[in-house]
Amino acid sequence: MAFSSTTDSRTHALGDLLLVTGTWNADSVDTGTIVTGLSNILAADVIGDTEDNTGGGVDGAFAIVTTAAPGSITIDCVSGNTGRWWALGKR
């Protein structure tokens, strides 16, 4: 399978900033990238819908924003997790 994501059709404007939200699904993979449509991300987070408590220290989902891909979020999670994401940044 593969990583997939959606972007909600309604973004929220806060002055010259946009708040973009959506969903993600890590079907049989443990990483994936979301292109937010923003030129610069100031803050981002992911909220997992699934809870995989193995006790191995690898549970949960993490949002990674790198300078190599501005406007993109990399999700690092347990395979099979799903959830929602948000990003705040400049258009």
C-alpha cells in the first residue's frame, strides 16, 4: 500500500498567514510526505487516530518540517496509523 493524505478544502486565514488542515493514512508504511501548499511552515503538528502501544518507544506520530522541502511535512509513525494534520505558515 502507500501513504496518502488529504487537504481540507477550506483554509483559515489569519492576517497574512494560512492554517491548512487535512488527514493522513500510513497504510503499510511508516513515513510519508504531505505537500501543504504553503511556501513557509512556521508550525505544524499531527494528531494520530490510532494508538499502537507496543512499549518500544516508537509509538505515536511525529511531524518533521525540513528546510530541504519548504511547505512540506514528513510524517514518521507506526505503519497503519491514521490521523489529522495541521500547518500554519505563509502562502
